[in-house]
Amino acid sequence: MAKQLQRTDSSSGQGLLWLFGAILVIQGFGSAITEAGWDTSFGVAGLLRAAHMPEWATLLVGFAGLALLGMAARRHYARRRADRHP
């Protein structure tokens, strides 16, 4: 029972890594592409412009999302490997 509860807690944290990673990738890179192509800011780019941050700050948000997705993937494959070889 305790192991199942622990697995549920860690899987919800795992889901949050995937979710926040995807949101940051879409907002960061999407905002940068939209701003470069159409000269308009939305989402993260709009907030960063209002805070007087440089244009490349949106790319940092996208890369932070990639880092979260990488962490989530690494944990996912480590768990699968551990489940296969107990």
C-alpha cells in the first residue's frame, strides 16, 4: 500500500514536469517565433517586454522548458528500467 501511494505521488510530480516543460517550450519558443516573424508579443514575450527584459529572454524560457522535459524523460526511462530489473 505504501509503495503504491509513493508511486502515485511521484507519478503526479512526473506529470507536472512534463506539463510545465511543455508549457515553457511552447510559450518560450512560440513567443520568440511570433515576435520575430510578426512583430507582436503575446504570452511570455509580452510579460518579458513589459518587464523590460531583452528579446533573447524568451529563448531562455524555451530552453528551461527543454531542460524540464529532459529531466522528465530521464526519470521516466530510469523508472522503466528499475521496474524491469527489480
